[in-house]
Amino acid sequence: MKELLEDKKIILFDGVCNLCNSSITFVIKKDRKDLFRYAPLQSEAGQFLTQKHKIDPTETDSIILVEGERASIKSTAALRVARHLKGAYPLLFGFMIIPNFIRNWVYDYVAKNRYKWFGKKDACMIPTPELRSKFLDKLNDA
């Protein structure tokens, strides 16, 4: 897993959230340099990485970005992901100038209502065979 953490950025996401799954599908399509790998928070890899970075998934249960030894959460994670996407999305990184507590207030409001607004799956998404290599489920996947 150490080698993977050094050359790929890992997005941890709520695997049963429809909004989160749609967001991951969107990132996959816009990932111009194949920088990202993905793991549901509910997976073994997701649990390992949240423990490693001392992140309580009950407090941050929607998106975490792991870049090497650094982990970003909430709006910071989303904006750091946007910085690497093709198109105009890197411009969103400019929102980093807005204080964290304001960005995260908006982020937390959407995250709190995401199941009500977008629905929830009974189980984590299953990637297609073509995308399977981009997803980490177990530690030995890395």
C-alpha cells in the first residue's frame, strides 16, 4: 500500500451515498492524468486509512482525500480534487481563500442532507470490470 500512497491520490467516499457515488463517477471521467484511486469508507482500505490518519469517519463521513502522508477532509478535500480535473474545474480551487469554517458549513449542510436529497444504496457500489483497478477494497489491493 505504501507504494500506491506515494504516486496516487486516494479518495475515500461514502459507498452507500448516491451523491458520493455520482461524484466519484464524475471524477473518474474528468481525471485527466489517472491520478486518483477510490475506496469506500466502509471498505477495509477505507477503515485502514481513516485510522492511519486519525480521522473519525462518524465526524467526516463523506469525502477524504489522501495524498501521500497528508489527508484532507470535507471542502478542502473536494477543492483539492477539483484542482486536478480536466476542464475549468481547477478554477474552483480558488475557493480555498474562503475561510475553512465557512466552506465546511456549506459542505456539512449538503452532507447532512445528502441521503434525504439524493438517496442511499443498500450496499457499496460495484465498479465495472474496466474500472475495477481504480478501486481499493482490501489492503492487499494496493
